[in-house]
Amino acid sequence: MSRPVDAPPHPMQPCWDLALAAVQAEALQLALAEDLFETLITPCTPETLARRRGWRPATAHHWLTLLWSMQLLERNREGAGEWHYASSAAARRYLVASSAHYCGEAWRFRLASMRDFGATLPAGLHGADQPAPLASGERWAAAARGHLAREQVAVTAPAACQLVARRVCRDTPRRLLDLGGGPGLVAIALVQAFPHMTGVVFELPEAAKVAAQQIAEAGLTARLEARGGDLATDTLGTGYDVIWCSSVLHFVPDLSASLRNLHTALNPGGELICVHAEIPAAPEAARRMLSYYLPLLWQGRRVTHAGELRDALLAHGFEVCEEQSINLPMAPATALVARRRVE
């Protein structure tokens, strides 16, 4: 008997998937609220788990099966026995509260912020109330204490260390600028990975205080400092060999002026690692990125189209020597390594 041939997706499937995603998000919300992933570090059947936690066995079974389909749980059984469910490797790493890489609360924050913004779309379209600014000092400091810290540890810092390791010899002294570094955990990870690296975390003053505390707790005050300021108006200093600049240029009022400042801040031969999302030309590739960055665009912030940032770097005296996709929380970005040419 021949196997059935998969039918092509219906044109409405992307819209239907949006409705289905709402159920998946609520299933994950519930799992976090119930500490499910921590509980299922040890495999368990739905019936046993339901009895221990006072849940309805049938609904618990269906909920766990949905989470399995989302690849957040694993399951196995012997012969015709009961299914045993356990947290997947990804869930153990990122969704168990005791993990150093826990992102559960950060995910909840992102979900809530996206829902809140989505509710403002009609008012924004018709010129009524606009969303609150995303880059005020107090809001950014709160983010640095919360979801940004978790995401930097779990995602951004490992990616930064991997990128820099390809560009910098571990035993060569290097001066680092972490521009718009939030809680400073990327800079801390880089300085820990490169024992001869020193540097500065440059942030809005309120967030710089959070970074200074993190640096002190890491015992790195002799090698790192947190400096408060405004990229648009304050000097960054000079003499840097590496500048890490992730998702900062979306917020600057004058891109050309900022790139000139970054070029001046680098030593000749120094490299700017510029990590930003850009709008791809193909709709499917653009969908995920635009869903996340629409709040910035709604406020008149800058999100460049694919290739525009590269062109801007070239126009301001940089040599682009590496380009790759990098997975940051919520949406992919492009990492451009741009070198200040040696005169």
C-alpha cells in the first residue's frame, strides 16, 4: 500500500498558525507557572504526575503531549506500557529555574511586551496614543536587571565569545568597548575568556550602575569599568581594539555620526563587531524579524534593510571582513566584523 502524499499547505495556513501559536504560548506559560520542567528532570507518567499535583489525569496527559510536540519534553515507553515524559535537553538548560541559563522569566517578559504592543496597533495606526519609549534610562536599567541579564548569559555572551575567539588571539592584550552593554555580562564573559583583555561598558547612566555592580560581583573592577553616557552626545574614548555593538544603532538619532565616532574610537586595525537585525528582502525571512522589531519601527526608530548597514560601514572608512547570521533572542541578526583600515 502506497503512503499518502502530503498535501501542499493551504494559503490560509500561516494565519491559522497564528491562532495555534496562542495555545502553544499558554501551554508554555502554564508549564513555567507549575515548575513542570524542574519536576520532569526525573521522568514521570502523566497519571503519576497528576496524582501528585492534584491535576486531572486526562488533561495532564494531553498537555504533556502538546509540550512534547513542541520539543520541550521527551517521552518513551517500554512495549505497550505507559509513556514517561521528561524535560528535553533545551528545556533543562533554558527553562529550569535553577539553571544558570534560565530564560523562562525573560520569555514571559517578551511575550507580555509583544502582546501589550499588539494591543496598541489600532491606536498607533490612527494617530492616537503611542507606545512608551523603549530606551529610557530607567526602563533600560530595569531590563538590565531582568530579562537582558538572563538573555546575555544564556545567548548573547556565548555568541560574542565565539565570534571574538575567531578574531582575537587569546594571549594578546586587547582593549574592549562594549557599547550599549546593558548589565555588562557580555563584556564580563569576554574578559573572563581572554585573560589579557581590559575594557569599558558604555551605557546610559542608570544601566551603567547595574553593569558596575555586575563587574564588582565578578571581581573584575581592575580590568573593566562601567561608564555612563549618551552615544549621541558623549565621547566614547579612543584606543579600542575591539568594539562589541549589538542592537544599539537602532536607537541612535544620526547613524553617520555614530559610525564616525566608532571609527575614531578604534585603533587602526581594530575591529567593530556590529550585530543588528536587518529587514530581509524575502517575506518569509522578514516575518519573524518584523514581528519583533515593529515596535521600534512604530516609534520611528531605525531598522535597516538587508545590506544597508554594510554599505554604511564601507562609506565611513571600515573594511567589512566577515559577515554571518547570529541567533539572538526573539529574532535573528547579522554580525558584521568591520575593521578600521591601517593608514
